[in-house]
Amino acid sequence: MTPCLQAQSENLLIFSKTEGYRHKSIDAGIVAIQKLAKENDFNVTATEDATYFNTDTLKNYTAVLFLSTTGDIFNEEQQNSFKKFIQSGGGFVGIHAATDTEFDWPWYGKLIGAYFISHPKQQQATLDIVDHKHMATKMLPKKWSLFDEWYNFKDISKDLYVLANLDESSYSGGENGSHHPISWVQEYDGGKMFYTGMGHTNEAYADTNFLAHVLGGIQYVFGRSEEE
């Protein structure tokens, strides 16, 4: 059972524009998050239209979710609108390739907290859940084993609050060593953010643990407390 949000008017904008590699799981992710929204009393709009990123439109949303976006997805005006949205207290969720996005925009690099650099073949790996009380991880086993595409990262911020760390001894091809965060949160420049590195496969969006993890991250950036 995934935790439920009380009836509120939270609005989530799912953005899945790609200017690089396009993940086949994007469609499955949109459907799964739409289902979470219906079950947990928040609203979802899904788009790949970057013109949504203007002040008048973004003010209607509580949070924005980048679903495996890749490459340079914004022009300068859209960047500024998104930045103002976060600075005004908006929430941000990044899934999987959100770290493979906007490499030339330093502000976004600080918001997302790390950038994708490489990945080995898809395989089973074990995650160590660092925080067992956070709303995005409290439902997960202390050692969480699953199959996905495991990113290696560069420019990992020292300010991240790590929720889950990859155990590189459990799979082949890890390059970050003992400090290999794969899910994290932080408060940055006025807003809250949550990122999870999972979500490459279609199967991820049918996994109850992963969906509860994503829902908890959405709750976090909505500003929900642990008791709600």
C-alpha cells in the first residue's frame, strides 16, 4: 500500500522533453504517475512543450517533475522562469535521466545535485537505505535489491541529503566508490528537490516499492510533513 495524500489542490507538471537519448520507459512513467495522482488526490499535467515554462503557467503548479529529460531542454527565458519558480518555493522531482540534462546551466547542476557521466550494462544491484524515516524511503527494505541502469555521477554536491547509496560491491561497473548516492533530497535556492536514479526500465513503473519511493519524493517536495 502506498501512502495517501489528503485531498488538496497540489498540481504536478510532468516534463519529459528529450534532446538526447530518449528512454522508452517515459510513457510507462507518465501512466504510473497519473495513476498515483488519482489514488492520492493530486493533479497531473504531462507535457514535452517547454513553453509551459513561463511565469504565468508555472504559478499554477506546486511542483515540476523531470521524467528522464535529456540534453538542453530550455532556452534562456524558460530557464529563468523555472529558476524563479524554484526561488518562489516550487518543488522539483528528478527521475533517472534528469541528471543527463542541462549540462551547461550551472544553476540546474546545483539544483539536481549531480550530473550523469556513464553507466554499465543494466543489472541487479543492492541499495543501502540511509534514512529509514524519510517519506521517500521509510517503506523500503534496509537492503533494497533491484534491476536497473545504474548511473555513475560527476560533480556530486556536498550539500545533498542522501536517502539511498549504491553498494558498488553488489554489481559491476560502479565508478563512485563508497559514496555513490542514488536517491537524495535537498533544499536549494528557495525550493525543495528530490531525485532518484532508478526508473530506466518499464518494469520499474510496475514495482510497488519504486512507486512508493517516487510518491514519497513527490510528497516531500509538495511540503508534506511525515505525519500527513
